[in-house]
Amino acid sequence: MDSSHPQEQHAETRLVTSGRDTKAQKGFVNPPVFHGSTVLYPTAEDLHAHRGEFTYGRHGSPTTKAFQETLMALEGPQCAGVGIVPSGLSAISTTLLSVLKTGDHILVCDNVYRPSRNFCNGMLARYGIETTYFDPMIGAGIDKLFRQNTRAVLVEAPGSQSFEMPDIRAIAEVAHARDALVIDDNTWATPLYHRSLDQGVDISMQAATKYIGGHSDIMFGTISANAKAWPMVAEGIRLLGVCAGPDDVFLALRGLRTLSVRLAQHHRSGLDMARWLAGRPEVARVLHPGLETDPGHAIWKRDFTGASGLFSIVLKPAPQKAVDTMLNTLKLFGMGFSWGGFESLAIPFDCDGYRTATKWAPGGPTLRLHIGVESVEDLKADLDRGFAALKAAM
């Protein structure tokens, strides 16, 4: 999906106005959901030439077009196209298969989403593509890891679970000097708070299941690319035959319209909770780049305009049974995977078993928290009860 960009407006306005054609929609604010595979051609000549705005359901519809135009407007002028796929992991796998081939080498940040790592170690390795993992804090030092066949660098900012903040600008400068692509998993901040294509990234992916969907009710992925990378991504999507269902596209578009107000609440509540937790006696450390004490704060402040509601905490040493008692006591924090919805979540995690370029030794049990849109006072009270149960179980 390609589109020219409208005159630059504030992001909140672009989220509301882009991808809308009320005249074509008979006056309705939202486009209808197009359920369809076959698109009929008016003449044999049109059929032979594949002439028409839409040619087949897998390749798009007016609903997908509206979503793509809106996300492109949010990504900014560097965005040459947006691809829609059925999940965040599909965005990762489709991107990597689109830009890599047998014999290539890829550099991957050691703190990426674990399924990204599994795909590199599994599918890519099976196809003769080698992966080297690197310290997320390496910056320009990544130059030493490049080989003649290094084709891409995959980063995640901040990193999954542990929230280190790689210097994407420094990494991109080195990568582009070596004619390699830079790929960013931008799910945490979304292009509302981090226009990574403006920071030197060639391909920006999201698990739109999270904040774009916003309601924990869809599976969805997006791939945004600049002019250099978009032809490869578009071809990969076409050849792999990936697409998202029309109802999920509609729900993703609906979520995108309200992203600015929802993410602003996650930002405020997340930082409030992070600062409160940093003062708790049970907490050894809070992993949140928006905190002034975080090692990645300077990069976050330079490159990001906000934070989401996802971060982690390191508890002071405690037995697993006591941590489980704490989790079982919580009422407002649910235990479940994914994040980005309206609800708060808490899960324990341990990166030690799958980090290879860095050592994960936090010094205590770790919990990943997603701060939803509930009252922060109620969330604090819920965690306060949980901490009391933790202490009692020690």
C-alpha cells in the first residue's frame, strides 16, 4: 500500500483524519468492513491487465486501505508503504524472509522478543542464514561484528522484558555504511512516541495486537518501510500470501483512531507506578527508560516523545513460592501474556535461559508489569496487598 503524505499535522489529528473518505462511505464516519475474496472486473480487457484499484481480497480492500493510509500518516514522510499481516510474530517472520536469503548473516539485539529469537534460531538457521546476537548497549561498537555477508540488523527499543535502550541512531549509521538494513520492533512505543523511520530505521514492525488494537481482542501485525526497503517487503508479503482478516483490520483501525488518548494515559500511569515502585522497600530496581535513573534514559529522552505502560521490576531476593503468593493475591493485575490492552497485567520472567551475548543476573525475582487504564491509586493498593502477602510468605 503506497500513499502520498498529507501536509504534516499533529499526530493526534492525523490519527483521526487520515484514511477517511466520507463521500465514498455515503456519509458514514467509518469505512465498512469488506468481507470478500473475489473482485469482479467490468471488462475482459480490465481482467487481462489486472486493472482496478482492488484485484483480490488477499491484496487489500477499502478497509485495509483506510488502515494503511492512517498508519502511514503516523509513521511520517519516510514511510513508503505499510504491510498488514495476521500477528506481530508474522510481521517479524515476513520481514526477515523478505530481506534475507541463504548465505546471509543478520545481527540481532540480545534482548529481542523471544519468538523473534526462536525464528532466527529455527527457520532462518534451517535456510542457511546465520544469526549473531549482540549486547543491546553496544552502540557504534557493532561495527566489529559485521561480516561481508551481513545484510540486516534487528533491534528492539526498549528491549523485551529487560528494557535496555539500544542507540538506534549509532547502530543505523554503522549499518548503512555497510549497506545493511536496520529493522526495529517498535511495538512498545508505537510510531506515535517513536518515529523510528526518522531515526535511520529502514523497516519498523509492530505487534498491533498490543496498543493499536488496544482492547486485547485481535491478533494483528504491521510492517512499515522506507523507499529502499518497501519493494522487498511488498514482494515478500505477496509471495508468502499473508493477510489479516477484515474484522481484525476494522478493529485495528478503530483502535488506531483513539491511540493518542489511550497511550497518553498509559504513559502517565506507567511513569506514576514506576516511580512509586522505585520507592518500595520490596523492589531492588525498576526497569523503565522513562525514569531519570535508568541507564537508557538519555537515549529515550533524545529519540522518544513518550513511554507506554509496559516495564519491569526486580524484587529483592525472595523464594519463588513467596512471589507466587504475591501474584495470586493480586486482583486488578491479571496474569496473562501479551499486553497493550486496557487492563493491567503482571507476569514473572527470567531471561537467563536464552540470552547469549549478555548475562542476565538481576539479583532477584523479576516481574513484567503492564499498567492499564485503571485508577493508579487502586493499582497501588492492589500491589500493596500483594507486597504484604509476599512479606508474609517469606
